[in-house]
Amino acid sequence: MHRPISGLSSMATRPVLAELSEHIRLADGLSVRFDSAGGVEIARRVREGAEADLLVLAAGALAALENEGYVLPGTARPLWVSQVVAAVPEGAAVPALGSEADLRAALRSARRVAYSTGPSGTALLELIARLGLADALSDRLVQAPPGVPAGSLLADGRADLAFQQHSELMDLPGVVVIGPLPGDTAISSTFGGGVLAASGRPGPAGEVLDLLGSDAASRVAAARGMRAAEKQEHGN
């Protein structure tokens, strides 16, 4: 019996991949297992020679690894787009988020603002700087450790406003998702997949990657807070 196709992924796609792996096993008879961690950690493991068949990461990190020879040429493809959303602790007052002015007010009134590592956290810091709030918020920003949902800082009282991928916040207990950032302040990340050069089973790994990019997979991703990526889309 063949060993399962093994994959590495960032935390943002973990809920989607867990559900899709089970669907692929039942519908297509392919056993797939993903190990998920913070995107920075996953990229480090790939560069250090981790043995796996598939990689699912933010498109920018995936492209860098492809350029460095860790992903088989021509296999990298966009899969899903995830929006960054704002959230507050359950039971807290829910701030308005319909305009840039609302977002500014929510940021200014927060005692602690949680954000994540990876592209969404970087983009949030860039947005805060663009809004002219970097100095005002410098001592109130709390970065969640790699692989730890920013929303968990809401649940344990370490923050009262958090920003992260929708897929990572939507099912956390003790957390209320307000919604995506308004207008031109919206932040989204494209996640893609590719076959790792270290794969011992590149053929079956490519089959699984095709299934992850299918319409059926897109419907699962939509239920998990993501939408299907267009082929020309690239991550932050």
C-alpha cells in the first residue's frame, strides 16, 4: 500500500485542507495528510530539507521557494484568496467598520491590537502606517507567535481587537468576527500550492494539487471563508 501524500501548509489553510483531505480520500481514494504551522516556519522547514510532497503557502512565499528550486517548476498554482477580517472578544461592544473613518476610530480606541505573522500581519502594519497611526499604536500592537491565531489573544484578554485571515478567526470560541476591512483598506492574501522538488511521488502529488484546485474544492473553501483564486492573482 502506498504511503499517504504528505503536505506542508500555513495555518490559514489548515481548516480547508483538513476537510478537503477527507473528501479526497473518500471520493478519489487518495490518502493525503497535511502538517500545518506558521507560514514562516513552513518555509524554513522546506529550506532545511523537510520531506513532503505538496506545499500550500501564501503565493509570495510559494513563488520564492519555487525560484530557489524547492518547488518543481511549472507546478505552482494559485488556489484560494482569503480576506483579513477584524474581530473582538465575545461580549465586547462591536465597533462600526463601514468606512476608513470607522476603522481609524476602532484602532484608536483599542487598548491592544493583535495581528499575525506572515503576509496578513505585514500588510496590516503597512496599512496602519499608511493611515498615519504607526506612532499612536506602536505600544499597543501585539503580534501573535507563529502558528498561534491572533484571535486567541482576544479570548484570553491579551487584546481587544484582532486582525487575521477569516479562515483562522471564524470558528474560534470567544471571538466575534466583525467583517472585512472597508474600501481601500481591505487586505487579502492569495494562497497557492505546488509539488515539492523533494517529493518521491510527484505524479500523485500533482493529482492531489489538481483536486485542490477543482470546483468542488472551491465550494469547501468558500464555506471556510475563502474564494477561488483566478490564475493571474498573486499574494501580498
